[in-house]
Amino acid sequence: MNAIIEVKPLNDQVITVQFADGFTAKLNVKPFIKGGISEKLNDPALFNQVHVDEFGGISWPNGFDFCPNFLRQYLQPNPL
């Protein structure tokens, strides 16, 4: 499994994620904000509350989340 061990919010709805094997990349979350619960991530106060969840993925207090396996596959071509 591709567990995330650290996530840091940056500016403009971008985060940095670090996986357990050391792979680190930036993720622009903007393309994933398309209404519903994701719309609330436009609030910087909520967006900055991103955290690593108990499954090794990342999530926000409103329930929006990303699976670590999806993120690894999505980010692999774009390492820092």
C-alpha cells in the first residue's frame, strides 16, 4: 500500500504529500473541486485542515478525501 505519512497545505489549493517510501510530490486540488462537499475546500480555513487519515490517505474535516493508491498513481509522473 502507498501510505501517506505527511501532508502540508500550501497556497492556492496546493498540498505537498509525502509517502512512506519517501516519494514526495505537490498536488493541485483545484481540478477536483467540482461541487458537493468538495466545494467547501474553497474556504482556506477548511482547506488548511488537511490531514493524514487512519487509512494512510488524506482527508478534510468535511469528509472529502483521497485514497493513497490513487494519489500515488496520479502523482508518480510529477515528483518534486
